[in-house]
Amino acid sequence: MDLQLIQGAFRAEDALELLSHMIHIKINYHEAKIASGTSEEDVKYRESRIKKLQQELADLRTSLRTEDLVNLEGVIKIN
């Protein structure tokens, strides 16, 4: 099953806002799992995942600065 979340052309500012919200939701998810007292190994994994997401968001901001319109397509595949 595929879940089509995003599809279409967006102004760069709108695309950045939408993607930023999605990334922050994922970061909040990992932070909540850390706060729930998981194992040390799991905490390290989630902390590294949060750092990667933050870096990807920073890279996204940089790359969209020079764009007017961007095409986004986001599909979640559920197996």
C-alpha cells in the first residue's frame, strides 16, 4: 500500500515550511522515545538520527534559498 503525502509544485518557502514541520515531527518522535527511558544503545541511535535530521534540514534550507518553485513528491510505502 502506498500513502501519497505530498505531490506537486510549491513555492520554495512553502516547501521549506512543510518539510520543516515533517522533520520536526520526526525529531519530536525520537526525543519522546529517548525520554521514555529506552536502552543506552537505543538512545545513542536516536540521538544520531536527530543530529542527521537536523543536518538534513540545514542542508535543505541552504539548497532552497536559490529556488523559486520546487516539485515535491512524498510517498510512504507500507509493506
